[in-house]
Amino acid sequence: MENSLSSARINRTKLEIVQGDITREDVDAIVNAANSSLLGGGGVDGAIHRAAGPQLLAETRQLGGCQTGDAKISGGYNLKARHVIHTVGPVYRPGDTTAPQLLTSAYRRSLEVALENGIRRIAFPCISTGAYGYPSEEAAAIAVQTVCAFVNQQEQITEVHFVVFSEPIYTTYIHMLQRVAATYGHRPA
């Protein structure tokens, strides 16, 4: 049964908080919290590369890496998602004033790449919160605010999933979605 608190609608886009494994999301594209080489790593990045299969690594070798705050797209291969949008979030360092802008850019660029490639349904992990050390609550606020502002200005993307792994982060995202969506006069999804 879907928790009505875990979803909202802004403009024509349904936003939903999902607790689970992003590699199992049945959407047009999943976002990979990648490192700048795009050649796989730990956490979400490693899980996506393992689930997609070796063809993903072969394709990402051809992409020439990715700058922090930018995004690039590849095929999804063995994933349910047809595409993977690879984005590089910032490494968190207390007092670094560029980190929030770079994290915002990672979400925005992922959505721009989605629009450029006709993607209507997309799933995001918690970018930069694992090995990159971004505090979960601050990262959730940036993620939800950035995505809500973006989808409020377009009609192509019809569904966004925020896929989180743990219960505490799931609860954080639910509270953040309800708070931010209320500022847009959201309708129940």
C-alpha cells in the first residue's frame, strides 16, 4: 500500500520517496552517483555497474569522464531502466561553500540530460551522501528543492523517484518532500 505522505504532485510530475534498491527501479532512467572517471566504484556506483553488466563499463570508458556537478548518459543494459544518467556530486568538506551549488548542479544537470533524451520517468539515489560524506539532511533538502523547482517549470518528466536505502533517510526525505511540495501548492499524488 502506498504511503500518501511519501508522494506529491507538482505541475504534471509525481514525486515519490521509495525505500529500496535503485538498480531494480522500473523507470526510463536511473541516476548513478558516479565518480569523475565514470568507471565504477563503491556504493550506488558499484551496484549499478554490477547490475548493468560489463557493457556499461565499456560504454562509460568512451564518455571521457565527467566533471563534478555535470551529468552524462549511457545505456542501461541489464537494468530495467533503459538509461543510466551518471552525475558526479561533490565531496563534502565542512565550510566548503561550493558544495551546495555543485550538488544542486548534479541534480539539475541530470534532469536536463533527461529532458534532452526524452526521458519521462527517472529515479535518483542520495547523491554524495555515501563515501562523499554529505550530511543526509542537507543533501535531502538540496535534492528535493532542486527537483521540485525543476519539475514545476516543465511538463515532460512525469515521474521522479527518490530511492533511499535506510529507514532514517526515508523519513528525512518524506518530511522534506512534504515541506517543499507545500510551497508549490502540491496536490496528492
